[in-house]
Amino acid sequence: MITPYGSEHFSGVSALWAEAFPNDAPWNAAADSIAEKLRFQPDLMLVALDGASVVGSVMAGYEGHRGWISRIAVLASHRGRGVGRDLLAEAEHRLAALGCVKVNLQVVESNAATVSFYERSGYSIEPRISMSKLLRR
């Protein structure tokens, strides 16, 4: 079942992210990222549940021009069951309901399995350069 994130899901999402993103930057820690996400469009923070257990999550956002998919993750024990596909579809549905026409996302270049997942979901690689700047540490 895909549902909006609630505070009761925090420990499950935190454990999921630790498994899915083991080498993640400190500013992506669940406590900080989730708190910030809940300040803006909290119904675009979704979890996938198996019973009461969190088995997947996704954050999405829309700033009026483009939609973004971020932090999609599925527990290794639940991959290959359509959980990621369902999370992505629900995020896209919610973005479309807000008037979003195009969705962007970023994938770490070395993560070929994730690129393949998104290509099967209708995404394509665009000739862009991703740039970033840290505003806080």
C-alpha cells in the first residue's frame, strides 16, 4: 500500500535510507531531509507499506515549472515486486494533479540498475549537466 508519510513511519524510512544509500552525504540524513520535506508539500512524501512496515519511500516536489522525484528507495528484500514502480506512479499521479507537465530526476552515474528502472518507466536521459552548490554544511 502506498500512503503519505506520517511520523510513525520515521524509523522505517530512516532504516530504509541507511540500507539504500549507505554512503550518503550527511545533509541527506533522514531526520533533516524529512523534516524539511514536511514543510513543503508533505503529501508528496510517500511510503510503501507491507503491513505496518515501511518497505519503500519517495519524495517528490513541484515548484510550478517542473516536478522532481527524489530519494526513491525500496528495501532489498522487496525489490522486484513492483514497489518502486507503484511509488513512482503515485508520485507522478500527484504531481500531474498539481499541473506538472514534466518530471525530472537525478541518478548517480554509476547506478546502472536505477537508470534501467527509470528507462522502463518511460524516462530518458537528457543531455544536461547537473550542477550543485552547498548553502550549508
